[in-house]
Amino acid sequence: MTTGWRRRPGDRVIRHPRRQELEPIYIQTPPRRMPGRKFESPLILVYGFGGLIAIGTLLLWLPFFNTTGDFAPFMTALFTATSAATVTGLVVVNTGAFWNHWGQAIIMTLILIGGLGFMSTATFLLVTVVQRISLPHQFFMRRFLGVDERGGLFSVTVQIVALSFVILVLGFVLLYWRFEPIFGAREGAWQALFTVISAYNNAGFDVLPGSVSMAMLRVDTILLGGTALVIMSGSLGYMLFVDLLKTRKFNRFSLDSRLVIVTTLSLWLAGAVLFLLFEYTNGETIGPDTVGVKVVNSLFHSVSARTAGFSTINIGLAQLQTIVLLMALMFVGGASGSTAGGIKVNTFAVIIATVLATVRNRGYVEAFRKEIPSEHVQRALTIAFLAVTFVGGISFLMVITERFPFDRILFEVVSAFATTGLSTGITAELSAIGKTLIIVTMFVGRIGPLTIALALGQGQRRAVYRYSQERVRIG
């Protein structure tokens, strides 16, 4: 073996410790700031919507944004800001008459932020400004938006906003075409802009002069049809559009999309048929209209009751069976990851599949030849149970504080929880306690019972062991 250096006679070898070369090198790096627990999911939804409502309340309380010139009543400002931020649509004053254009612009902004989802806004802020986002936060935002794939959360959010912008522009053009002959160019553009934003975000607010909701447009079937299409677009969710644009074949859609399509179409059709049958001869609603107008209004209310809250009739004059039907549609709501409220049509579909599996005595839940994971079944049942319990509890309290029939109170509570906005006309006449309970209901309905439960129990640890099983008699 040869080397580059060989020792020769007379050479001296001097050894000395190489301490300097062996010492560790210290590099100063900026301290890493760990995100506080209060900004981790899912509490960020609570803080975000709470801050949004607080800002909206403060602005609407000021005298510059209403037509009276004085400070608005605080309860009116708080109720309106909560209803707008949670995209509900319940009001205690006439939106078009009490608030001026600047106040209406604030309401429209609250609707836009709350409808597109606070999580989308938070994603933009965290990624573009902070340039850092925690993994638990990413996971929760994906679950909130209905996104399953890993990575690309920022690009997904951009796609959601871009798709929303395209739908809003198309809807604005259609509505402006119908509003311009009625209100003129300037006011028609404002009415079209406010209505399309409210419809897409499933808010139910309107600023139409001298009209209860969209009653003045009941015979305009083209405008009602266009508004219904905008409402549908906002209530179906982003992932369904991804399947429609990329896959284009129903049998290749994800199970989630197939459940949303089948259940949503079934509810729309069943709701329209039942509404038409119940109100066909009611002279206070659609009874005097032609058959075509009756059919269009029935379809419109079947779509709007699920999510938006627009109406062309006085709900307080509808048949009792119609009110029960509308409550059921409101409670189910729209698709997960959409601008709609309710327990979500995905949840309802999983519950139906669970019931069918139990009736057929099967040990697993399936749909379209796909098995639904047990944790998803448990989550769906939990959401439904918490929703029923919460609505029942608030209704019980309002029966004590208010002097209205129970069906009117229950309808109001369900509408607030489902963030729909339909009302039988008792909202403005509620007591201060009743309005406060409705405010809490709208807030909880938008955040979601399961999210609140996760927020309260996020410090709990997963059990490292399981107990032995024992049967319990059922039925």
C-alpha cells in the first residue's frame, strides 16, 4: 500500500491536540415561535367569526350607516352583524329601508367573508402574510373546506375563490339584465350585485324596496330561475365541481360527490312536489297564480329553503304542513364545504345509509358499493344528535321567554341554526332575551356543534386501552 508521504530516518513526528478544529461550531438562528394553542384549530373559527361579528356590530352601530342619522340600537346592530357574518338572513329591521348604501355595503362584505368561509380567508392571511401554517391547522381547514388531498392548500383556496368569482360574475350579468328595466342602470346594478352575493353565499338578505323578500318578483320566472341556479352553485361545495369538471362521469365520482348529487336532487324534487301540493289552493300564497308560476315558485322555495332563505310568499300565511316541510329542508341544509348551513346533506346521506344498513341487518354501512368508515358514521350521528339537542334546548327556553305558538318558535330556531333566514314574521317582535338566544343559535349553527365539541375537548388524550365488550338491549 503506497501513500503520498513516507516516514524517512531522521524525521521527527510532533503530535499536538487539535482542539480548535474539534470544537463545535455554534450558529445563531432566530428563535422559532410556536403557534399558540388559542390559534390552533378548531378554536380559530370561534375567534374569527367572533371578531368579524364584533367589527360588523361596531360599524353598523355608528350613525353614518343607517338612514336615521342616529346611532342604531345596539341589539339591532349586533343581530344584523351576526346574521350577515353567519350568512343567515334573519333581520329585525328592513335591510333596504333602515340601512343606507354604506350600511348595506358593510352587510354585503360580512356576507361575502362569512359565506366563502372564514377558513379560506384565514388561509390567505396565514400563507401570504405569516408564511407559516401548522399541520393541525392545515388538516382542519381541509376538513372544513371538504378537501381530502394533501398539500396545495393555498392553490385549492385560490381555485375556490376563482370559481366563486366566475359564478358571481355570471349571476350578476343575468340579474342585472332583469333588474335594469325595473330600477334603472345604477340602482339595477346595485340590486343585482347585492342579490347575487347574498344568493351565492346563501344569506337570504335583500334590499328590494317595498317588498318582503322577493315577493315583488314572484311572477318573474327567469329571474327566480337564475337566482335559484346561483343558490345551487353556492350550496353544492367545491369538490363536487372538481368532479364535474375533471371526471365528468357519475360512476367515477367520489362517494362524497355521488351522495351529495343523489340526496340533493331527491330533496329538491320531493320538496318542490310537496310544496306545490300543500300550497296549490292556498289563496294567501301561490293559489291565485298560474300553473307555470306555481311550479317555478315551488321549485324556488324547495331550493331556497335548504340554504338561502329567499321567499316570494309570506311564510306566516303558509299551511302548517308546509312549515313543517320547510323546517325539515332547512335542518338538512347544503353540502359540506359549501356556503350553506344545516347539518349538511352529506351527514344526512350517511345517516340514511346507516339506517338502511341496520334495517338490512348488515354489520357495515355502504353506499354505491363503497363502505363508509365507522368513524364517519359516528361523526354523522354525533352531529345530528348535537343539532337536535341544541335546537330543542333553545326552543324550550324561547317557549318560556316568548309568547308565540310553538310551531312559530321552532321554525325561527331551526332557521337560525341552519343559517337559512326564513321567518314566519316574529323576528322583530322577539324580546331582548329571545333575540339574544337567536344570535347564539346563528353563531353556533354556523360554527357547527361538532366543531364546538372538538374545541372544548381538544385537550383530551386518546385512550391507550379499550374495555371488554358487553351487549346492551336495544329496542
